[in-house]
Amino acid sequence: MIVMGIESSCDETGVGIVRWNGDGTCELLADEVASSIDQHARFGGVVPEIASRAHLEAIVPAMRRALSVAGVVKPDALAVTIGPELAGALLVGVAAAKAYAAAWDVPFYALNHLGGHVAVDTLEHGPMPPCVALLVSGGHTHLLQVADLGEPIVELGSTVDDAAGEAFDKVARLLGLGYPGGPALDAAAQEGNPAAIAFPRGMTGPRDPRYDFSFSGLKTAVARHVEAAQRQGITPDQLPIPDIAASFQESVADVLTMKAIRAAADVGVDTLVLGGGATANSRIRSLAEERCAAAGITLRVPKPRLCTDNGVMIAALGAHVIAGGATPSELTVATDPGLPVSTSQV
Ligand code: KG4
Ligand code: ZN
């Protein structure tokens, strides 16, 4: 069975093709991604209307390239991200998926984007046991409980304000490091001391929810720290950027990994999967590795290209959903920008 996946929920237009191996794994046949990130850079964040227009230009060429790279005339099934995320952006991928499914007369599956971030890991690391997944990107900070990839996912917690990647981007901007700020902040932090400044650990008090996150207080703490330094006569070019970056990064990595390990222990699984673009962060990775090793948890992290949004993740999820016996979606289903995690297929 060959499954095509289409993804257009944010700023990446992805078309991926996989072959289902029948043993809980897939083989990657094509992975075409066109990103509009450069067009958003001067605004300091993704502009939905620009993303939609970029998807419109990129979708058919990405589709053609994927078919040609995979050497496939048409897939056996077509899966698409139906939500959550940006309404106009989703619409482009979904309209394309419906049109191709109708023209090719192949079954159509309208799926939840978040499950794709977990399913994609099976390409590299084999069948997925019951696990906890931590998704961290510019759009997500979710702690999920996954029993089976073909089944609905349970959300254990999420951010109450900024997404983790968004916090990196905002703090990087504050420190004059550009957009997207995550990679630049990570690089600056390499030279810094993570213990230099004791930034707060959001949502870790005894009365706070066990699995939710908050990064806006941390962002404010960094802003206050910079303002205080400036009041003392320190000019922007004299700010200890590496120490501020490393201390901020340490706080984010500490809270994310602490809560993820706690969740795995609470629900009784021994596998933690990371996903989303911010898993490229060196400290989030190394701290997750350290803490998983100490807790006897197997850590699974897809390679960076598969951690960011792409079509392969939706194809891989589609293959699992189909193998689980799901009925195809109707071609009349509507996109859902607010689709809850618990709805795996519409
Ligand atoms: O998954 P992704 O490519 O796009 C979506 O947000 O959907 O993730 C991008 C996010 C951005 O916020 C970016 O700053 C962050 O991931 N990011 C990082 C790093 N690389 C990317 N954050 C921290 N450290 C990094 N090395
Ligand atoms: Zn995503």
C-alpha cells in the first residue's frame, strides 16, 4: 500500500509518499517540502495570509515532484492535515487533497496534524509502543499520551500561553538575534553559562497543573533582566547575550523534560517521543537524553527534517490509520483550525 500525505497547516507545504510495510513501519519514498519562512522573517512571525498564498503556489509543483521522485503514478490512498492550525493555510492542502483523491478515485483520510508528528518516528525507529510524546515547535507545546497510532490520542497537557518555539523566537528578538530565533539563540547559548541567571521555571509550583506549560512569565523575566541591566548603564552591545540565552534555554529545557518524564512515569510507559521544530534545540535534546537515561526511558527523536512539518508524517499516520481499519473520510469534510487532539480523523 502506497500512501500520500499532504500538509499545509502552517508555513510548510509538504507532500510525502510512503510505502506501508505491514509491520507497523513505513518506508519513505518521497519528501517534498516548500517553506515560506523567508517571506515571514521581516514580520517576526508567520503571517497567515502570506502562508496561504505561498501554499497555493507551492502545492502542485510539490505534488508533481513527490510523484516523480517516488516513481509513482498515483498512490493507493491520500491523507491530509484537516486541523489544527491556520484556517486559510489548511484550506489549500485540503482542497488539493480532495481534488486529487476525486480525480484518482482513491480513498481520502482527513487527519489530525499532531498524530503525524508522532507517527513519523516509525520511519526511522520501528513500530511505536504505547508512549508519551512531547511536541515542541513555533505552534505547539503538547504533552500527549499515545496508546496506538491508529487510535485517538489523549492530551495530557499543553501551553497556556506561548508555544515553546514561539518563546525562543520572542526572546531571540528581544536579544536582537533575528527570526526565526530558536537556532540563533541556541548558537549564542553555546558560549554562555546556563546557571548565570536564575530565570523562573513556569508552572512548576505545587499547585500548578502537572502537565501544562507557561512561557510568558519567563519571557517577561528575560525582558525585565535586560531592562534592569540597561538601567545600570549597560549598553545593548555590552549585554551578556550568551549567558542570558543559556539561562533562558536551560529554564525551557528543564521544564519541558521534567514534565515529559513525569508524564511517562505517571501513565506507566517507558518510551518518550519528541517532535516539532524546537526539538532541534541542543539543550532540549541533551537534557531529554540525560533524564530519560536516568529514568530508564527510551527516547525516540526523529531526524530534524522529519521533526518539522512535512507531508511524510501525514502519510505515515495515514498508513497506520488505514491499517487500523478506519473508514475513509467524506470529501465534504471541512477544515478545523481548532481540531482537538482527541479527534484523530474527521
Ligand atoms: O516545527 P517548526 O519548523 O514550525 C512550526 O512552528 O510549525 O518549528 C519552528 C520553531 C521556531 O519557533 C524555531 O525558532 C524553533 O522551532 N526552533 C528552535 C531551534 N530550531 C528551531 N528552537 C530552539 N532551538 C533550536 N535549535
Ligand atoms: Zn507541526
